[in-house]
Amino acid sequence: MSEPSEPFGGFTGGGAPRVLLGVCGSIAAYKAVEVCRRLVDAGAHVVPVMTADAERFVGAVTLSALASEPVRTSLWTSGDGEAVPHIALARSVDLVLVAPATARFLGAYAAGIADDLLTNVLLATTAPVVVCPAMHTEMWDHPATRANVALLRSRGVQVVEPATGRLAGGDEGAGRLPDPDRILAAVADGLGKKADLAGRRILVTAGGTREPVDAVRFLGNRSSGKQGEAVAVEAAARGASVVLVTAAGDRPPPAGVEVVRVDTAAEMEAEVMARARSADAVVMAAAVADFRPKAAADGKLRKDEGVPDIVLDPTTDILAALGRARPPGQVLVGFAAEAGDPRPRAREKLRAKGLDAIVANDITAPGAGFGHDTNAAVILEDDGRGGITGVETGLTSKRDVARAVLDVVARRLGQGIE
């Protein structure tokens, strides 16, 4: 396996990046030795932390010899005379990497249970976190594990999907610790993207608006708000001050993000337009209704009163309004959910609404429609010279799509592209 050409070239913290390597009790713990060596060779200062169960699989002496300092295992003692070791570690590192991460660890971390040095550090740190799960396929596929992973991702944790191949006991399937190349790439991504939006104000929208028909019913759509929330979480992780205007009212607020809840397209329009001029970038990921009932009925419409005559009015095209009113230098990104190839319609919207970029996806593609934790998108961008460029994400996590979108935003802001 080759080393990355510029492993931590995007790190802006000065000096060698300090990476805390957490090792959990998995048979894959022996692979953490190679990960540690690769990190050190790539120029990182590696601080190893092992759980008690990890010591059943690999010796602390081995990691201590390869890392930049001795292994830490205890919440209660420190070789440096630190009064509160987990707080000192949490504040001193630039990134926390957990490889391998067991099902038990994922559950404890997601639930906020801090019962050893590693989990205490994770609850105290504000540094980017990368976790690399490794376990048998049945455990990886269990609904509890999937829910824990989804929750961690929603909080900004970067989860590197396990590889597929031979597992302990001769089984085959998903659950192998990812290859060191993938792990180092994730670390480099976490370090390099850490502050590229620092000082920027990003406005993001999410969810599907609901237009009342009566006191009980509404016209809506199937948008879950997950993609917009992923954009908000990723922007905050990269140092931005983020406001999320969301119509996904039943979802918990992402950490580190100011949340403004709305229901209707009119409410979203009012909140977005009031905040847009002060934003460096606006990412309109919400699925805003195109039409609303002209007048909502008082009370509840009753079936025995006959079929109601519902007259629809068009809603304001918020994205087009933003394109007409945006200040110089602001980056504006839209979304287009289409049935079938989304490119033709997305190109039209990019031009017609004055956007810098548009994120388009085929809602009929497996794993890329509403409600999934994954997405497959094409990001079309105005190249500033009359042309349109595009990049495809392939089927990946919505957080990865968010990273790709914010790569475009960060680049355009950094280059002053209007």
C-alpha cells in the first residue's frame, strides 16, 4: 500500500498534528499497530489510548514503542502529573481516531456513557472524531448498531464504513477494519477540513414544508431533512457559524448548530430571507412545497360532507429569490430531487436561478431517495466562464455528500468566486 502523497497537507494548526489513537477490544486491534506506524510515518504525533479489553489482543508495549508517547489506559493516573488526564488529552489533540471501534464502544459513545479513559476523552473533546468500526457482519447489521452509527454521524462524527472480506472464525462479510489507506485518508480529511470554513456564516435549510389543508391535514412531501442536517453538521465541524432553518420538526437539533424550526413554505421564506444577506453561503437543501391551499379550512374536513374543493396557490420560489437578492461574494447552492436522470433539469435550474452550484439526485435510485442515510448525487457547478462542471459522489453517506458540497463552498469562498 502506498502512502498518501500529502497525508496532512491541509492541516492548518501548525507543527505536527496531534492524533489520539483509541484502540478497543476487537480481534482487529492488532491492525491498529500498522495504523499507528503509518500515522507516525506520515508526520503525526500519535497519542495512544487503549481500553482494558484492547490489552487482551495487543500489548501496550508494542503501541508504546511505535507511537509518539507511551500508551495511556487509566482514567485515574497520568505519567505527566495531570490533575484531570481526560480533560488534558481532550484539549490537546487535533483529532481523535478510534480504530478499531467495537459495537460496545459505539453504543457507549452514542449514549454518552463515559466509563473509561477513551470515552471520557470523547465526551470532553471538541476535536474532529473519526471512528472505524470492526465486528462480525451480524453485529454491524444489527438495528442497534445502525442506530448508534446514524446518531454519531448526526453529531458530526466521521464513520469509516467497514470493509468486506474474511472475518474472525473464517466468516465472510462486512465488518473488517478498513485498510490503513482509507483510515489515513479519513484522518487527513478530518485534519485538513478542520477550519476551512472558520469565521464563515453558513445558512442551511432542511426538511419538507407542510401546507395546512385543515386543522388536521396538510400537503407535504417525504423529505426527512437528513441531507440538510448533514450539511449543517459538516459546516459546523469545519469551523463555520451555522444556522439551520428546518421543517423536520421531529428530529433532534444537531450539536453546535443554531436551529430555527418552521412548518410552512411561507415561514421558511420569512426566516431564510431575514438571515440570507448576512450569510457567506446559503445551502438550500429543503424540499419546499411548490403549492399550498389557497385557504385552510377551519376545524377538520369531514368525509360525510363530500369531497372538498381545494384550490391551490403557488408558493414563493425561495431559491430564485435568493439568487436575485444575494450580495456580492455570497455562495448559493441549490438542490434538485428528480425522478430519473437529474442532470438536464439541474442544469436548467442552475442557470435560471443564478446559482453557483446545484446538488441533484435521482430519487428512484436504490438508496438515494427520501429517508435513507445514504445518497448518490451529482454536483453541478458554474465554472464562471459560461460552462458547467460536474462531479458524482456515487452511493455514499449523506455526510460524505455534505463534505463534497462544502468542498465546493469552501473553495469558492476562498477564491472569491462570484
